[in-house]
Amino acid sequence: MRGAIAAVGVGETPYYRHGKAPGDETLLTLQAIVAACADAGIDPRDINGFASYADDRNAGHTLMRGLGTREMRWASMAWGGGGGGSVAAVGAAAAAIHSGQAEIVVVYRTIAEASSGRLQDAVAHYDMGPHYTLHGISSPAQICGLKTERLIHDGVPRSALSALVRAQYHHASRNPRAQAYGKTLDAATYDAARPIVDPFGLYDCSRENDVSVAVILTSARRARALRKPPVYLLGVAQGGTIGEAWENEPDYGSGGFEAIAGRLWAMAKLGPKEIDVAQIYDNFSGPAVAAIISHGLCSIEEAPELLTFDNLIADGGRMPVNTSGGLIAEGNAHGMGLIAEAVRQLRGESSNPVAGAETCLVTGGPQTPLLSSAVFGTEATL
Amino acid sequence: MSHGAPPADTVDAPFWAGLAGGVLRIQRCAGCARWSWPPQWRCGACGSWEMEWPEVPMEGIVHALSWTRHPFSPGMVDKIPYPVLLVALPDAGGARLLGLLDGPAEGLAIGSRVTGFPQETPDHTALRWQLAR
Ligand SMILES: [Zn+2]
């Protein structure tokens, strides 16, 4: 499948404060998909597949009349309550196209508090039974805090979290879509943040938004006839090796991507050293650092030297990460915004372009039972 | 501190029933003697459907530890800040339980030895931990 499928359109609504969108999820979803169609040069009526994740409520059939869909041929949901399924939805769309079951598939995620309630409540309800709630744990932040404390115990310096967050604010400061547009974050301000749950302060945490983001995929053959340069899917993998674990994963601090990354690199026919830029799921800073490490972009031993502000920024960094600002500083579309940024980055449309970037890694949901990641590439990588 | 009672018909019901009787019980496969945690209806390793729930000493080692400083849980607002523990049970194959500390936290760290005890709450019997002396 390497290179056979391409992303051809990106669209989104603004990142509204949670509860502040001027409409329900159906409206936001239609706006994002129609924008993605305009970006691609595709008639919205020609979309014939729908793929989403995280129990998104906006099933394809609820969108058909608004889009004018001629025929729905594919609709799929990646299981899991968190962002782990974000890139898995890309994989499902690609499988549908590659197998001939659909031709033009939109991958999307929409969140509006008025329609679905608070995202943190939905995620907690999905993932946290009585062994959590009866022990004072009701937020994913607390679990991510436990795992990150273990990762730090295993040798990752706290400075890596600070560097990543400040790099993301640096990127967001130049991204007009971002919540943190025009705002950078210095180390003193980061250090003085209100503590939330150890080791996280306020800036380590993503905030919730009302938003919809859509990315359109189609075959490479169709993609070449459209208006913008195709961004090719070189590899994609989803799944996990552990299943539901109630915090019993053998390597507790790990991002858990080792097996998925192995399949990803095999399909993409490249390895972590060939990744030019990465969009790493960052519900919190610590899990993003764990995902960077478990994809092999950096070892625990290399973390103190490699995970620095200068290395993580687009302006000449050795390993630029989250060039839109990510969930933490651009906004929280549950990981879908990272996929959009991967496409923009490889088209040269990012607010923080990485010079000469030909490959981009994008990941979904570290430390969840279902994980996913993908590599996109430019024409030159085929 | 009310969090709602655990359900009585799930695969982990013997865990909660054990605590209500003052005993910690962890699942083990009767077919292959592997510890099974989280508990399962069937042992995926050997295929046995026979699972047992032996009593396990309430002694553990802190595998991970994080202080909660924001009032996420309505029932815990007056406890802020409080440490959330992930405790490994050496006598149950290293099975790990989430839990709360109830007692002095001085010296608490990853690797600390802790002792558990049942604690009645309005809804259920909970397992709480204190630093081993
Ligand atoms: Zn067995």
C-alpha cells in the first residue's frame, strides 16, 4: 500500500473555547468537510466514505444530506475512547480505498460540548472503571501523571517536558489558527505554572475545544489529477500488544508503540532516522515524550541531549515536533489537527515549515490499549 | 468520600467482595497457576475457564506515584493535594493496584514499601495504603 493512497484535502473550523461553538457538531463537521473539499478541489457530493474514531457521534449517514452524498460506500469507527484511534481512522480509510470499497474517504473528528458534553468526561467514562474512580482518579491527567513520573524515574529528564511544551508554544505563536497565536512561553513562566497533577503544570496539559477537523484521502492516481501536490501515505499501523491493563503494562512508563512502530517502518520502508518532522499526540507533555521514545526517534539515554528546545523547533532543529503547536498550544481536536498539520507540512503550507521536509510521522494516543501511527511523504519519497 | 459502589456482577466482583470481608484477593488461573490481573473470564495463556481468587498479603511496593493537585474528583476536594499510588504486589506476581495513601507521606517514593488495610466508605470497602514501618 506504500504510496498508493494520498491525502488531498484539509479543512477545519476555528478552535473555539469548549462550549462556545456557534452551532452543533453536525454543522461544524459539515463546515470542516466542505472546507477540505474546497482545499482538494473535490465536489462534496463525491465523498463516498467516512472514517472516524473515539466514539465520534457524527456518523456518515448524518452528514449525507448536508453534503449531497450520492452514495455512501464505507463508514468505519476505530474503537477506543481516546486519541489512540486517530491515525487508525486514516488506516481504515486507506484500507477502504486500497481494496476498492470506496474512492474518496473523509477522516474527521468533531467535538462540541453542547452535543457531546465535556471531552474529559467522555474519555474518563470510557477508560476508567471503579478501580480508578474509587481511588480518587477521575481524569486521564492523573494516569498520564503516574506514567510520566515512572518515565522520569526510568531516566527521562523533566527538562524534556519543558523543552517540548516551549517548542510547541513557539510554533503556535506563528500559527494563526492556534489558541496560543502570538504568545511564546519562556522557561520561567513554564516553571511557575499552577500545578495540576505531578509532574504536570498547566502548560503541560491540553485544553478542550469545540472544533472539527477533516482530511480527505483518495488513491494516488486520483490525487495526481487534483489541485494540490498529493501527500502520500507511506505506512500506517494500529493496534497494541497488551489490551486493557488497568496500569499493568510491563514497561509502565513506555509510550507502548514498539510493535506498531516496527510494522510502520516495515510498511514505509524507512526508519526513525529518516523522519524529517513529527506530529506527536500530546494530550499531555509526558505522553508525547514517551511516544517519541517508543517510536525510536530518541532513546532514554539520548533524551537529555536530544530533547531540547533548539532541537524540537522547526527553525533548524534536529527533530522538529508538533509544528502547528499540537493539542497543547494549537488546540485540541483529539489528534485530528496533527494529521492536518502533517499534510500541510509536506505541502509547504505549515506556519512553521521545516526546510526540505520529505517525511512526517504522525501518532495517535500513547499509552492506550489501541494505538496508531503513520508516515506521510512527498512525491520525492516514492 | 463517596464515589459510588462497584458493580456486583463483573469479573472483578470477588476483589470487592474480598475487601468487604477484610481480605485482598487477586485472580489466578487454576489451570496454569499464572496470576491474572486485570481479572479475566478465561485464561488466554492456557485456555482454562477455571479461575481462583486466593488471598494475598496486603504488602506492596510503589511502582509509580503522582500527587494530584487539582480537584478532579468531587469527593476528594478536601484531600488536595493527595498522592495516587500504583502498588505492585510481590506475592501476586507483581500485579499492580491503583490506590490512595492514608497516613503520613514523608519519604514516600517509587520503590517505597507499603502496607494495605481495608477502609469502610459510605459505598464500599476500599483498600488504602500506608508506608511500611
Ligand atoms: Zn491458565
